[in-house]
Amino acid sequence: MKLKKLELIGFKSFYDKTTFDFSAGITAIVGPNGCGKSNIVDAIRWVLGEHAPSYLRSKALEDVIFAGSDAAGPLGMAEVTLTFVNDDGNAPPGYESYAEISITRRTFRDGESEFSINKVPCRLKDIAELFLDTGAGARGYAIIAQGKVGEIVDARPDEMRMIIEEAAGVAKFRVRRKEAERKMESTRQNLARVKDILEEVRRQIGALERQVRKAERYKALRSELKGLDLRVASRKRLEMTLALESARKALDGIEDALLSARSGLTRMDAGLEEGRVTLAERERLLSDLRGEHARRKEEAARREAEWDGLRGQAEQLRRMVLEAEAEIGSLESEIAELDARVAEADGESTRRGEELSLARACWETENASMAAAREVHRLAQEEVERAKSDLIVRVSQHSDARSGAEALSQRIAEGERSIARS
């Protein structure tokens, strides 16, 4: 595999996305002190799995995230992607068929980190195993930082041995041997714990056998108790069934009584509604009767006034009749006098022959006057008869009005008593 490209976003001094392409041959990055050249090596070491802040020239892992400057504020994430070309197909097992292999590491200010190989999430251990025996690990000999040569020369024997083993390609086996040794040690510890457990179990076998016998006896007793409980439960169930049947019958009786009560209540409601309707009808009838009573009172008062007027007219007619009778008596007296005069005239007819025509004229005149008086008397008699008839009719109407008012008062009193009873 050959290094092809390095991409940085928010790592240390790299605010914007920065890409370094490594073509064939030697690639050199030059610049003044403090421009960030060493940050590139730190980024490569970081993406390959370095997690010690001292090897990254930092105090804490979150220091690798861009902290801000005069031109830009701090970022919340740092991301580095390292791309290798696999032209010769010498990639580790599982990646031989890939033309390129991209390693990506991303970290956040809350301490969370993400790793991926070819954009597939993975573990940091997977990245470390990918670069075993390649010399390109986080602390591999392929990355020689400033002062690294002096460290190799002055390294202790064990450190020198690790460098030589990694260069010889046996570091992977060393790592696997250590992993196997850790697993064997863990297995030995597990076996020791199992032996201790077996010894404890052997010591507890006797007690367990006694407990088994007790458990068997307990099971037998429990089975017997269960049978007894079933019998008791059966009896209780029978008693409860009988009680339930009795309760159901009582409930049916209560439901029938409730239904009857509801029916009675419905009938009472209907009767109450009918009574309300009847009361409303009687109140309306009472109102009508009161109105009729008021009208009858007004009619009686009007008839009373008419009766008083008719009574005055009757008195006047009586006076007229008396006057007419007096006049008739006077006329009859005059007629009698005239008859006497006629007799005298007849006796003296012979004597007063010459006065006959004059007497006859006077008689005819008197006779005409008497006929006129009789006619006046007859008309007065007719007027008196009509006044009597009208008076009788008015008296009958007044009596009927009083009877109607009394009957109406009785109906009003009956309506009020019926309302009071309701």
C-alpha cells in the first residue's frame, strides 16, 4: 500500500478543509516555524490510532479540535481521513480487493469518537490490526518525527527489541501472543474459580442430599396439601355456587321490584305530566272564567245601569198613564156632560129647532174631540203596554245576567278548589 491523500477538517490549526496529495516520489512540506508542519504528522499519527495526548503534543485529546482564532470561532469537531492505494494487492486480509483504503477518525468536544474504514464504522482495534507489521501504526517506525532517530539510538533494549520485531514483521504475532496469553491467564483464573466452586459443591453435596430428601417430602406433603386445598376449594366453590344462585334469585327479585318500581315511577311521571297538563288546562279555563266573570260583571253593571234607566222610563210612563187616565176621566166627564147636554138638547129639540143645526155642529165638534181623546188614550195605552213588555224583558235579562254571574262565580270557585286539591 502507498500513501495517496490526507484530508483534514478542524484538526489543530486547520480550520478549513485541507487536502494533501502524495504523488510518486518524495513529497516535502516546507514553511516557517509555527505554520503547522508538525500538525500534519500529528494528524497522521492520530488517525492511525494514537490516543496519548503527549505523543500529539497536546494536554488533552480535545486539544486536537480547532480552538478558534481572530478570524474564526472554535469548532466542535475534528476529522482526519487518510487514503492508501492498493495497486499491488498487498493489503491485509479482507481488503485485498479494494483499490483504495480510507481510514477516517472523527472526534467531538464531548469526548465522543468515531472510526471508519472505507466509510464503514469500525473500532479503533480494527484500525490497529489493519496496520500491524506494516510499520505504519500510531507509533510505528515508518513515522519518524523530530528527535525520533535519537530516541531509537538511545532506546532501551526492550524498546529496541520492539522496533526490531515490528521491522521484522513479527509484531503482529507478538500482539496476538499477548492476546492469547491474556486469554490463557483469564482461562486459568476461570479454572481456578471452577475448582473452588467444585470443592464448595462437594462440601455441599451432603447438605444438598438432605435438602433433596426434604424437598421430596415437601413435594409429597405439598401434593397432599394441594389435594386437600382442592377439596376445600371444591366445597367452597359449591357453597359459593349455591350462594351465587341464591344471590341471582334475590337479584332477579330485586330487578323485578326495580322494574315494577320503575314502571310505577313511569306511571307516576305520566300522571304527574297529565296532572300538569290538567292543571295548565284548568288554569287556562280559570283564566277564561275570570275573564268571562269580568265580562259578566261588566254586563251586569251595564244591565243594572240600563235597568235604572228603564226604571226611570217606567216611572215616567206611569206618570204619563196616570195623566192620560186623568185626562180620560176628564174627557169621560165631559162626554157625560155632553150626553146630558144632548139629552137636554133632544128634549128641547122642539124648542130649539132653530138651534138644532148649531147644536149638531157643536156635537159633531165635541164628538170629534172625544174621538181624538179616545185615540190619544188608545195610543197611550199601547205605549204603556210596550213599556211594560220592554220592562219585563229587561227584568228577565237582568235576572239571567245575575244567574250567569252567580254560575260563573261558582265555576271559578270550583276551579280554584280543584287547583288547590291538585
